[in-house]
Amino acid sequence: MATYKDALSCVEQIADRRQSMAHYENTTEALVNGMGSNQVAVNNGRIEGGANKADFVFVRAHQNAKDVFQTYKLGMAGSRDEFVKNLNNATSTMSE
């Protein structure tokens, strides 16, 4: 049984590393593409908004998240259960 658990743990670690690498690759690609289309720029070692920053994928995602939180009152939930209920309502409404 120990060998099975060790093997399972190894597989989980490999999956975690692959997921981390995929996230890194996707984020890097988004940054490179954003730099190419003047959505972001590097200034003194910092990433800053470019002339077309409103079009940058992470800016749009952040705005969308803010809109979802406001529309479905996720920030006003008084408890975890209320938050989960509101979140389930939001996801079911958005998937329709």
C-alpha cells in the first residue's frame, strides 16, 4: 500500500508542476502579446499599462470580475453560505 501511495503522490506532484508550467506559459504569452500590441510596457523593471491597456486580457478579466461581484452582490455576502449561494446563482445565470 505504501508503494501505491508513493506513486499517487508522485503523479499528483507531476500534475501540479505541469499545471504551474502551463499557467506560467499562458501568463508569459499574454504579457508578450500585450507588449506587442502596446497594452503593457516594461518601465524600470515594472510592468505598466500601455496606450491600449484597456484591451489587455488581465485588465478585462479584472473589470469583468468587479462587474460580477457587483451584479451578483458577492461582496455583500454576510457568510460563506450566502457567498456560495450567490456565486452558484451567478454561475448558473451566466451559463444560460
